Amino acid sequence: MTEKPLHLVVLAAGEGKRMNSGLPKVLQPIAGKPMLAHLLDAALELSPARVHVVVGHGADQVSAMLASLADDRIVTVTQRERLGTGHAVLQAMGEIPESARVMVLPGDMPLVRPETLVEFSTLAAPLAVLSFQAPDPHGYGRILRDPDGRVVGIREQRDASEAEARITEVNSGVLAADADRLNDWLDRLDNDNSQGEYYLTDCIGLAAGDGAAVEAMCCNDPEETLGANNMRQLADLDRALQRRRRNALMDAGVRMPDPDSVQVRGRVSAGRDVVIEPGAVLEGDVSLGDGVIVGVGCTLREARLAAGTRLEPYCVLDGAETTGACTVGPFARLRPGTVLAAGVRIGNFVETKNAVFGEGAKANHLSYAGDAEIGAHANLGAGTITCNYDGANKHRTIIGEDAFIGSNSALVAPVVIGDRATVGAGSVVTGEAPADALTVARARARSIPGWKRPVKKN
């Protein structure tokens, strides 16, 4: 590999008119993340000295996304007039030392693998391009070779002759060159073409004319080079990335009865004998321990499930964690800050938030636990809620070990339920419920004899 410092130039100034969207093209998401962010994940594996992202349309939006990455190697360069790819690269060259090696990358290439870029970066020719064989080359720049197979140029679709249009080796948009030579070729570009633009690809012809060696590396998997110009192509990219991620999980031993129905929109790590049932959606960083079962239609977002955890169908876990084998659902919602210990049972139509359940605790149906600590083996009866919000502030509920909360009870926080306490069904508890005692807090029932139901007026 060259010892020259590597500078990356990422072209992210385009509008993407055919997307028909207010979002800049490179920010269109696949698998829950902007295309540009996927590309940068791969590109940063090269350990570049600097990444110069050329912005233009929607520059504020693109810059805000880049700032969220919090990587000081990434800087932005503005292309105020969009006069072609050559002009875009030229905007960044003023910040790149002449002694550097420059790699140019399109911002809408989210499927490229780090391994491909690493291999490409080892090419030492004064100028190198990443090509691929396209079954349908329409719309791509064709790689032109002389009779001896040497690369002599790239012809854009609009300017190609009939013979050139039949060439199937095409340009991916990835180019690498020595900075001093690239500056010279960029300065010599003209816009004498059907678009009236300065094409970066014309540098190949200039380099060949100067007698400089031009090397083309053909990418083994053309899918890596794909971009998107409209929403249909964006969906194709999403499907391709989903397929790649599902295959990686299955290769690692995860069982998916219907893999095409599973969405993997983040980084998922999984142990042995994990099962992901049809319709599941996994977003962000998700960790699945040995033997975890993710039921039909479940959504996991930033979740960590300990070995042996079972999710029944149609649960939503967002920022939740299990620390031991437990059962959740069906139709349960676990919100951020939820932590479940071993043996916990969360049943149907139960919602939790910022709640910690001790070992063996249960909330089997129709309950809400927010800002709460539920002790080991405590039981929340059906319809139990913690009233944690007074309209301005959140308050905490503490429920002791082996406590039993009767059905349809409201615990008005801040409140403490002691160890082994029992709260009678239908109670509204506003003070401490002492340990080892029954607390009943409800109005006395009374009957009114002779009462008549109202009737409708004619």
C-alpha cells in the first residue's frame, strides 16, 4: 500500500430531482440510515487522513448529519455552482497536500464493502478507477481500452458512439490518483460535451494522453457499486442491504423461517440457536443471546436480550434490556430504561418505561409501570398502573419483594409499597403501603334501591 497520506473526496452535492423529495439525495435512508452514512462507514475503514465531503444542494442538512457522526476527520467543502464532477473535486483539492493520494467516492454508494475499498487503495498507478461489468450498461460511463487492453478513457452515456455504447465494462464513480497529477488533469478539463459540464472521468483520457499508467480494478460484485436516482432504485438498495445482513446472520447460525420478511436496519449480534420469526424488525444496535426467540411481528430497537429470552408475537422493545431468561408478550411495549431480570414475565398489553423488574416479578396483563422499581417475585395485577407524572415532573414508585398489587390499582408516585405488602384490588394508593400488611384504599360501595335508569326523550 502506498505510504502517501490518503485523502478521500466524497461527492455529496447533488439534489436527486428524480427522488421527488425535500431530502437531499445522499441523505435518503436505506436500512434506517442515510446512504452517505453507509458509505462513510466503509470509507473510514481506510483510516484516511481527512475526508472532504463536497456539499451543495441541502448543504445545511448534509452538514448536520455529518456533525452528528462526531468524527473530526470529516470536513465539508461547498460547491456553490454545480458544474460537474470534475468541478466538484476541484473544490476540495485546495485543502489536500500535493504529496497525498486522493480517492474520490460518490456519496450515494451505500453498499460498497470496506474490503473492496482497501483492495482498491493498494493500486499504485498514477490514476486508478473502479469498474464493474454491467448486464445493462445504460446510463453508465463506458471504460475505453486500446487493443492491448490499456485503459485510455471513459465515455459518458450521452457522448458515446454506437460501438462504445455496447461496452459492458463501466465506471463505478470511484477514482484514485496522486494529488499533484490530479490537480494538473483537473486544471485541463473542459466542458465541451452535451451537458456542458466538467467531467471528472475526462481525467482518464488526459492521463492516458500524458503516457501515465491508468489501472482499472473490476469489482467482483457489481451490487456494491449501485446507487439510486429514484425511489424505486432506493428500495432496490434497501432490499440488497437487508439480504446481505440476513445472510450474514444465518451464516452465523440464526434461524429465520421466512428471511425475506425480516428487516435488519442496524447492527445485530446473535448467539447460538437464535430464532427470528417472520415480520420481525431489528433497528440500531441489537444484541441477542443464545437461544433467544423473537416472535412474529416483533420490533426491536437498541435492545439487548439475555440468553433464553422469549418474545411472543407483536412486541415492541425500544431501549430495553433483559439480564436473564424471561418471557415478554404478546403485544407488550417495553420503552427506554426497562430492565428485566431472570424469570420476569411481562404479558399482553403491558407497557413499561424506565422500570426495573427484579427476578421473577410479573405484570401479566393490561398494566403500566413507569419510573418504577419492582422487587423480586412481586406481582402486578391486571390494570395496575403507576401514576408517575403529575403534569410537570416524573416521580418514582418502589414496590418491594413479594408484594402483591390487586387488579385495577393506581399507585400515585412518589410511593413505596413494602416487602410482602398486599394492595387490595381497585385501590388508589397515595401513601406508603407497609410491609406484611393489607392496604385497601377505595370508596365504600352503596346501593340505591328503586333507582331508575334514564330513558331517551322522544
